[in-house]
Amino acid sequence: MEWLLPRVLLVLAGGFLIANVRLILQFVRYLRVRSSALLTWPGPRPPAYGLFLLMGVIFVVVIFVKLLIWKMDAINIVGESMMCLYYGYLMPLTVRIRRGFYQDGVWGDDGYMPYGTIGGLSWREPPEGEARGVTLLLIPRMKRLARKLTVPRQYYGEARRLLRDKIAGHDIHFTGKALDLGAHDERDDV
């Protein structure tokens, strides 16, 4: 049974390494595009944000105990290190990514989408009485899975105008459908 825990932690380390690399690449992309912001707002904190930070602190304590008190080798803390990096640093860092519209694309709730890959748009109003913003669904050209962007109500009108301008400037195209007869004004799709 003693051999099981280190192997499980190594498997977890591999999974968290992949997740960490994804978050690092996402934040580096944000650093590249943030200077081209057109209309942005702070992203929402995850519902368990405090728990993420607590998990980061717990993993720091575990690493400290394993290295300094139990005098274990560094290989024995790889799994805890990857989880500590994820919960304590990278997840809180990606919360700083501002959602919204940039010169070359949209930063949605789950990542960045260049305007050229958008094949369709759809607005979804929240149920009556809810205070959250309006949801913009970004439908990619070659994939079936839409991405979401929750637009705060105070930015709704400006977001619609910005999308109309991007469509008018041919940054976003809805052409190429089966029955595109040319009589449709794409700006009306916003």
C-alpha cells in the first residue's frame, strides 16, 4: 500500500502540469492582447475562489512538512508542487484576465476567440429578476461548441455597437452558409 500514494501523486502531477501549462499559455496570450482592449471588464471570481486560495496554503504547508520536517527527497513533492502552483498562483492569476472585446478577438468566459473564427452570434437574456448580465454566445465556424461571454448590463449597448462595427468592417463574417444569396445584411445579426 505504501507504493500507491506516490504513484497517485505522480499521476495527479501530470494532470496538474497540463492544466498549469494551459493556464500559463492563456495568461501569456492575455498579456499580448491586453494593450489592444476596446471594451473590457473584470472577470468574475469562481464560486470557490476562497477555497482555491486555502488549498494553495495547505499545499505550501504539506511541501514544507515533507521537505524540512520529514526530510523527503524533492521528487516526493512534485504532485503537491503542481497542485500548489495551480490553486495558489495560476488560478488566482487568471482571474485577473479582463473579459470583453479586443482589437483582434473576444475574451469570453472560457478563453479567447479571434473574430475571424466566429461564424455566428446569439444574445441570451437572463431570466426575469436576475441581476447578472446578458450572455453573448460566440459560435465558432468549424466547431459545434459555442463559447460564452457574460456582458454586464452597463456595457450591453456598447458591446452591440462594437460587434456591428466589426461586422461592417468584415472582421466577423456570417457568409458561406448553404443559401447565401447576398441579400442579407450581416450587421442585422447582432
